[in-house]
Amino acid sequence: MKLIYLLTGVLICCCSFSNCDKDDNFTCVEINDGLTTLEPDSDKLTNYINVLLSPLLPNPTAEDPIGHRENLNTFASRLGQDCDLEVLVECYACIYTLHAQSQVRIMLDSAGTTISRTLGIWTPTDTVMTLQGIHQ
């Protein structure tokens, strides 16, 4: 439980304007802009998403041998709540590559037009999840 409080504090710090360096972190406006355009700061957007994923260590169980099902749901929930986005876990470890990949769909509004982006997230058994790519 202490770990959850610590991780929540770190997340709040990284999302606030006053406590973090703007070059290293995004605001929700920048996340929306990055997801909308996918340019020119896609590397920054990827790094920010990886920062959100980095504290979510795998916890394998009999029901979830990979150990990231709850982590993926936590990530989607936090991103949705913190940035007021519609975020849906489409599938967990459903793409069979060297590390299984999961997909998270984000829906956002851009000048009255709904934009959909899919995050491909590596879901390894032995380390944290990382963003593999963002697809339209």
C-alpha cells in the first residue's frame, strides 16, 4: 500500500507545472496535442508514456502469468482520469511477438472531430511495460 502512495506522489509531481521541468514532462494539453498530431514531439510523447509505465512492475500470478493485466488497467485508468481522455484497454498480451503486446485505444476531441489512437505496449514477463508505437 505504501508503494501505491509513493507512485501516486511521483505521478502527481510529474504532471504538475510547478514541480517539474517542462522539457522532461508533458502536461495533458501537450499529451492531447502529441496524440492528435503525432508530430513533431512523438519522441517526447513516447518518453512520457514510458515514464507513466515505468513504476508498474510485473506481478505474475496463476491467473496472469505475464503479470501486467492490472498494471495495464491502472495505466489506462490514470491516463484517462488525469487527462480527461477516453481510454480503453482493447486487448492484453494479444499480439504474439518477441514480447507479447497489448493495445490501448485513446479517443480524443480535436476541434469537434473525434480522433482515435492505439498505443502498442510491450508486455514482457520480466520487466516493465514500454510503448512500442502509436498507431492511427
